[in-house]
Amino acid sequence: MALGTLLLVWVLPQDNTFSALMAIFIGTLLFGGLYSLIFSFIKILRRRPVLLIDEHGFSELLELEPVGRIPWGYVSSCQLMNSKTGKTLAVYLKDYDFVLGKFQGYERMHMTRALSFYGTFIFIPCKNLSIRPKELFTLFDDRIYNPDGNRAPQNLE
């Protein structure tokens, strides 16, 4: 994006400051919009599942840089929250270094900032899933407190 903007500024005459500023503005809009459009299409055309849950852990694959597989032993709790886009499941871990160690640079900085603001950086939006938010919460809650997947015997008396 910055390269395209610099190219536009270099092509324009240097004596007109207004033209240079407009070129920066238009270049930023053009290349920023193109960047957003490309990654939006990548998300739409992706054919992989968004969330994988099994007896060993879960994988949230919604992001372009997914956090990967997280074993149930690392999960401390979860919470169903309201957000601008609907219900979201926030997953809290016992040890965030397990996940943060996989990332560097901007991704790690973004995750660390979310961790300091919200206490976690793993948010699963429920609007794109074919399971109801409360059912997803129950599924996660059961796995967290009973990782083998077997429910504790219930007293039916």
C-alpha cells in the first residue's frame, strides 16, 4: 500500500502540494480497498471448516492466521458474550504463552493487546456456525470440565 502511494507521489509534479496530498489519499484508498477486497474474497471462498471440536481439543480456523489446535487441558473457562456482530464465545486459557509462542511480529502484538484488554484473544463468532450459541457454550463448558467427553452420571431419581 505504501509503495503504491509513493509511486503516485513520485509521478505527480512536485510543485503542487495539494496534488501530492490528494495522490496520497487516493493511493491509500485504492490500495487499502484492493487489499481488503482480496482478503474478503479469500475468506468467502475458503472451503475449510471454521471450528473443529473433538475429544482432544479445538481449532478455530476463522482468522487468516488461525491460532491452531488448543488442547482442552489449556482451556480454563469460556464465556458467551454479546458483541456488535451477535453472540461470541470468548475462550480463556491457563497459559497463553503456548499459543503466543507460535506467532511473531504484528500478529503477536495484536494478540498481546487483545489479551491485555479482554483477558483473551480467542473469540469465536457464533453467527457463521450451524450450532446455536448456547449449545456451543454448553459443548465447550462440558469439555473444559470433563475433557474425556463423557458426561458425569446424572442422578435420575
